[in-house]
Amino acid sequence: VFSASYYDALYKHKNVFYFLSKELTWAPVGLIAMLIFTFVDYHFWKKVTLPGYVITLITLIAVLFIGSNINGATRWIKIMGVSFQPSELAKYMIVFFLAMVIEQYGQIKEKWFASIIYLSFALVFSGLVLAEFSILVFMENNLSISAIIMFVAFIIVFSEGMSGKITGILMGLGGIGVLIAIVTSGYRMKRFISFINPWKYATDEGYQLVHSLYAIGTGGLFGVGLGNSKQKALYMPEPHNDFIFAIICEELGLIGAIIIISVFLVLIVAGINVAMRAKDKYGRLLATGIISVIAVQVVINIAVVTGSMPVTGVPLPFISYGGTSLVFNLAAIGVLLNISSQTKTHKDEMQEKIERKRIKSKMN
């Protein structure tokens, strides 16, 4: 963050340590939250999910009226001089909410009509909350986070055995929704057109992507060296935020980029492993949702920076500058670590297999 930000910090704030000092303020808060959440039994979060949902809903509504407008988007609330981004909370709150609802109401009851009632309630209730969060975030001029919320919800439901037919229908509806959001917004349409041929719009909508590609190309195999990026020197707007991966590619080269991607892959695989070995359904759903939030953001951020999809404002988890994002991501990792500490042992898994075989033979 310091390497990517000090030119911008000096030019805008007359202090090269401006962004670094803020990041060093929030990083310990996030690490403490991660440590605390590691020792909090993850079942506790079921008790506070509904109050958390209400708080999230209130903050998402409040930001529309009292939020700070930055670069055309109203996404932040300032409380006692501290900026807070409610959409970062919404990303994880939908995970906790869906995990609670599916775990509680997604069980198959003894009678078929009871199953229908329970499942219908779960789907309608969850769908309303999901729509609320997505629409409110979208109204903040934040299509990217709205899409992430929808996509993560889709992954959670899909992991619970959603049929291929329904999967195809939902993906189609989601694609239509994104297309409508693009064509009905002037600046989104310009971004999409510039993504197709950024060089044609290199001084306008394609400016940021073109300079991102310059940075990646300049880095070569080993990079120009940490701190030596030229694109961060007031060429690329806010290089310490959404396009920090481009600066990493320029300064550390292909090798540095591969190392960063590999670390994320290890984290994602570890998260999937935790989800697969969770001792109960709630833990599995939570782990799936948490690691999905991180994985989806990583994929979108790197795709945007490399010109593989239209430019959108999604930070690179744990690396991009941003206090709210860092704190919530680290806190979520703390929850994931607690689930990991309670995963099933090999003995438990063998016992489950024996029990399933016993039930199957009894039914036969």
C-alpha cells in the first residue's frame, strides 16, 4: 500500500505516509477482530444475525441520505471522522443470514407438505433480504458489490444441491439484470464500450485500463523493483485501491503476480477444505459463503486489472487500501478459523460413513 500510494499521498495530502498511517490504524483493529472471532464459537452468530441484519439494513438506507459522495458514488458514512462502507458489511451479513435460514428451514420434514412450507418460507424470506441488500447497494451506484452479493448467495444455494435447471435459469436472469443495469446507465455503457477497445478511448473511459496494461507490460518477468513503478506517479488514478495488482505486476513482475495469486489459491483451497470438513450444516454454509466472498472479489479484481472484464470498483482482499474492507475480511477469516478448529476428525468421518451405511441397509 505504501509503495503504491506515496505519490498520490504527497500530491493530494502533502504527506507521503497519509495512506500508510491510515492502513496501519485499521490493520491492528482487523487482526484483533480476527483473533477474537477465532475463539468465539461460530454458532454464536446465529443469535446475533437478525439484529445484525437490521443494523446492516439501517446503514444501507442511511448512506443514501447522509453518505459521502466520492467519485460519483455514495458509499461511505462518516462517523466521528471515520469513514464506514455499509456495503462491506452487507457482503458478509448475507452469508450469515442465508446460513441461518437454510440451516433452520431447509431441513426435510417428515411430511411432504411441511417440507414445502418450510422450504417456501426459507426461499421467500431469503429472497426478500437478498433483494433488499442488492437493490440498496445498487442505489449507492455500486453495481459491482451488488453483483457480488447476488453471486455469493447463488454459490451458497448451489452448494446445497440446487438443480442444474434452476441454476441455468438464475444465471440467465442474473445476466439479463446486469445487462439492463449497463445499458440504462450512461457511464456504465461507456465503461463497457471502452473495455471492448480501451486504446480507442485511451484519454477518456479507457484511461485507467490502458495504464493498467502499461504497468503489467512494463513489469516483465521480475518487475522494475519495489517502489519503482512509473504508473503510480500520477498516471493511474488511485493506484493503491482497485488497481493495486497492476502496480504489483509492474514492480514485482510476473513472478510477484504468480506468488500473490498462489497465496490466494492456497487460502481459497483451505477455505473449501474447511467447508467440506465442517461438523454441521451451519458451519459448512458459513465457510462456503466466507471463502466465496473472498474468491469472487479476487477473480473480479484481477480480471478487471488485466482487461478481462469491464472496469468496476472491486478491491483486492487484504491488499488494496481500505480500512472497512480490511477489518471485515480479517474478522471473517477469524470466523473461518473457528469453524476450522471444530472440523470433523478422520474418526468422525468414518463414523458418519458407517452410520449412513447402517441407515441405508435399514431402509432397504
